[in-house]
Amino acid sequence: MSSIASRYGFPDTVELTHLRYVRHIARCENMTEAARQLGVSQPTLSNAVRLLEGRLGATLFLRGPRGVTPTESGRLLARAADEVLAVLQQADESLRDVESAPSGHFTVGYHHAFGAIFLPQLMRELPERAPGLELSLWEGIGPRVIDAVIDRTVHFGVDTTSGASSRPHPDLVSVPMFRDVVCVVTSKHRLPASAPLFHVPRIPPSARVVAALQATGHVGGRVMSCGDLELVKSLVASGAGLGVLPWRVASRDPGSAIRLLDPRLPFEVDVGCLFYRADLHRTRAAMLLRDELVRRGQQLDAVPMPCGVGPIRRSTRTVRP
């Protein structure tokens, strides 16, 4: 922009205040009246015009006994001032809307296993509670949700603390929302002592539960790896064997036949969190969505958990390396 200005002789040092002065003087054709409307002294206005004429190398106004008359250069600059100041006024109003309006479009990422738990009620209530918010949904597996937050693919992510450990980042903020229990589950079917145990080894709490079961001699059959929690759930529900599952996944469906095998067996506590970047553009709409996501998490936290696990303590923290 400066190179263009230099090419045509328009100095970079012309101030918006001077453009306002020119506009008012051209409208009033009277220095005293223009100074009154602008709230400055007449000498201040006259000095500013002389300075601007010197910088531009042009005569802007012709002085006479009854006031001033804009020259062709003065009229041209006054029209340009009108356009520039109108654009700035429009930009100011648009910025205010972006910053303060309770509306906007956001992308929420979620761990595929928790989407069916977290999202239905949120999506049902959000249009009434915050009608100006529009959401796009992004599904990920394991640490990909955290990566999507860090890489700004999504504005907010819902995952567990076990997923966050894969890629710590100094600007990653986590808001604990609800607890879950990764435990051994079974179904109403009668199983032999040698029934296999299904689990998803890439999920750290699941792997730790299996290791604890093996260390204490509680595994009677084969330990079989699966790639998906929903597959483990289907296998357990069908009576194919036992499973290691987050309790919220295992018990999500009303009337589910899946139940806790034994509260005395090893289990792991995992925490569902809301993740976002510390440098998130904190518009009113963004903060409104953040609060709605946390509110939904707190609703889940009110659901009782097995194994004597209670609600979480409310806090907000930054996940650091």
C-alpha cells in the first residue's frame, strides 16, 4: 500500500483526523462553524489544513470574507474522505457484531465413542438455548481430536484425558466435565470360565485394566484385541465374551443387557474434557458455545458411576508437556 501511495504522491502521513477536518470544512464552507462541530479551536483547524496542503502540495480551500470555498482538489479529497470514513464505520460495526453478537459458526470435534453420548441432547437443546449458533461436527479416533484442536481444524474438542497425553501442547486448555469408569463388563448370557476378554489396546485405560487383570490372575480365557469400542460392546452383548469398556459406552442404550461384572475387579477412571486453544478468538458466541458444551458435560457428570466413583471437582487447566 505504501508503494502505491508513494507512486501517486499521496503521503503516508495523512491522518484520519485531517480527513475528518476536510470533510467538515467542505460541508460547512466556514472554518468557525466546522471548528465548532468538530470541537476544536479555529486555529487548530487552520493549522491542520495548512499542514495538509503542504504535505499534498495542493490548495484545498480558497479563503474569502464570508468563509472558504473548496477547490477541485478540496472537493476530490472531501469525497475520498467520505468514502474512507464510511468504510471504516462499516468495518467498526461489523467488528462489533463479530465480537459481541451471540451468533456464529463453529466446528466441534469429538471422540467417535463419545459422540453418541455427548451430542444428542446438546444438539436437541442448543437451537432453543442459543439459536444463533451453528455447528459442524468433526469425528476423530483417539488423539486425533486433540490434534484437530491444536491444528485449528476444530474450535472445540470433546475427548478424554487419556487422549490428551498423546500430544501435549502449551496452548491446549482442558476443562474437565465428567468422569467415566473403564471396567470389566458382561451380559445376561451365562459364560464359561474360559470366555475371551475383548478390549481396545490403543486406549490406555483399557490396556491398563487388562494388565491389572492379568497380574492378579483374573483372566480365564484369551485376551482378544479389537479396534473399536462399539465392536467390543456388540461382542459382549451377544454373549461372545467379557469386555473392557468405558461404562458410559457400555450402558448408553436404554435397557442395555450389559452390566458390570464385579466392582472389586481392577478398573480405571478416565475424565471427559472439553479442549480448546488458549488463543481461541473469544467472541461472545465462542464463549456461549463453550459454556453450553461444559453444561452438557456437567449433565453427564450427574449420572451415577459404578465402583464408587463420584463426580469430578470443577476446574480448568492447561495441559502442558
